[in-house]
Amino acid sequence: MKIGVVSDTHIPVVAPSIPQRVLEVFAREGVSLILHAGDVVSEEGLYDLMSVAPVRAVAGNMDRPSIRDSYPDVDVFEVEGVRFLLTHGWGDPFTLPRRILETYRNRGVRVMVFGHSHRPFNEEVEGVLLFNPGSPTDTIYAPRRSFGILEVEEGRVSGSIIFLD
């Protein structure tokens, strides 16, 4: 199973919509689920994604009240026997992966997906895959715009970062 992953889209503040290439790649790869790790900002930021596959999202620090009221801060779920945690993140972007791991290590998950820093991160640490797709619309704290795909196969998970620039 392939899962598309985005974060920090900031629609319509930073960009009017999800970049077309993101939607094209998700469709071509046949993603069955899309994760949005927060800072959607408004519902319009999810509509195009929903036309490709079902979306699971969490609220971020920049999201409007309508998003914060509709989506949790943390979502723990299972895909093909693998437990995932989806959250946005907070604080210093450079120490965020370690903070995410330390905060949620007791949740019994194999994959932690997060955003906030706009910096892509795809690394296994202490048996947990930490995955941040970066931002497909903004380059604050990162030199390039990016998004990601996670692949779950026979209980294993691998991630890839796709750069737009």
C-alpha cells in the first residue's frame, strides 16, 4: 500500500492550492491514503487531496479554528498491521525529530509522521521511522519544496521524499 504525505501546505496563505505535480504523483503512484501533517490553514487545502484518495489530517499551529475543531492534534491508527502516529509538531525546527520521538515513544507505533519544520526528514531512529515530508508550497527552513510517499508492504515501511524544485 502506498500513502501520500504532505504537510505545511498553508492554503491559501502561501499558495492558492496544492501543486498539481503533487496530485499527479499521488495519482500515478496509486496512493490509497493521504496524510496531511497539519498547517492546512483552511479546508480548501484538503479538497484537491480528497479527489485523489481518502485523507487523514491533524491540526497545526497555523490552522484556522474550523480545522482545529475538525481534526485532532495527534492521530494514532493502523495500516496493514503497522501502527502510525500523525502529528504536526512544535517549537525549534532543527530539534523537532528528536522531540517527536521522545514525546511519543510510549505510543507503541512503528512510524511517526510530522510536519511543522518544513524540513524533509526520513530516518529510522530507535526502531521508529520518523517521517516529515517537508512542505510542497513553502521553503522556510528548507532549501526546496517537497512531499513524500510511504510504502507499507508485509509489515515493513519505507519512505521517500520527492522534491519539487
